[in-house]
Amino acid sequence: MDAVEIAAQHMKSLTHQHALSGGVAIWTDRGPTLVRWYRSAYFSIDPLALGDILPIDNTACGLVFQAFLPKATIDAARRQQPAHFRGKPPTKAVLDEVRERCWSELTSHLLSNVTGQAAPVFDAQHEIACAVTTVSDLGQLKSPDDRHALLREASLINQATGGRAFGSDSH
């Protein structure tokens, strides 16, 4: 089974247990693209759908890919996205933090009070294979622990893929 399928199984389960929608994105020549998407029964604001291309610079998913892909790959996709869509490129410090934590979270960046989260999924060669991502309404999270559900799930996914180990203890 490949990394996308492993991640998809985990994300489907995660969205059934928490007030968030989520899925799996792969990198394409146009940027992060949702290839699996699961809607939560508990979360009603869901602006994303299967096949959507996400902005490179103003989404958590876009930042995760930027932290682990070569700059030339990112720059080529950035040229494909209109400036008003992709956002403003992040600083080196932002990408360094995403790389160190294997995690990105942005709130109210596209919709008020909606949080996007993303974490990388690595293959056995420790290269990014895909990203897992969620959207949630801050008012619907039942506990602070819910906020870190994606990071915990991403850690389990990476164990299954033989990818780079990381954990939720850095949060």
C-alpha cells in the first residue's frame, strides 16, 4: 500500500471522531492538490472538495510542502498560481519552524475562525510523499486535545509508511 492510501485510511477515521474535515494532498505542478477528502458529521463549514488546488503560500498544506520540497519545485508551481490566490511567500523562519515541527497551522487566513492544519507524510526514503490536512471551526473543538489530533494521526501514518519519525510532544 502506498503513502496516500495509508494516509487516506487514517484521515477517514480521524474525521469520523473529531469536529473537523480532512484529507490527503499531493504535490502537482500547480501546487497542493486534494486527492482524498472526508467531511465530518460534526463540522458544517467545509469550503474544500476533492480535486481542489490549494494556495501555496497562505495554507497550512502549502507551507508543509514548501518546507520539504526543493525551492525550484515550489517556484515553478508558484508561477502557475495567480498572486491573489497563492498569497505572500513565507519567510525562511516560518519554513524552518514548519520543517522542525513537521506541522503547520493557520487560523482565519481564508475564512474567519476556521483553522487549517497540515503535517507531512514521508516515504521510506524520508522524502515527502503527501500531506495530511484538516479544516476545523475553533468553536466546535471539544477539547484542547482535539487541536492536536492531526499531529498524532500523522505520527501514526509515518510509522506505517516507514517515513521520518516525529511526535506530538513538541506542541
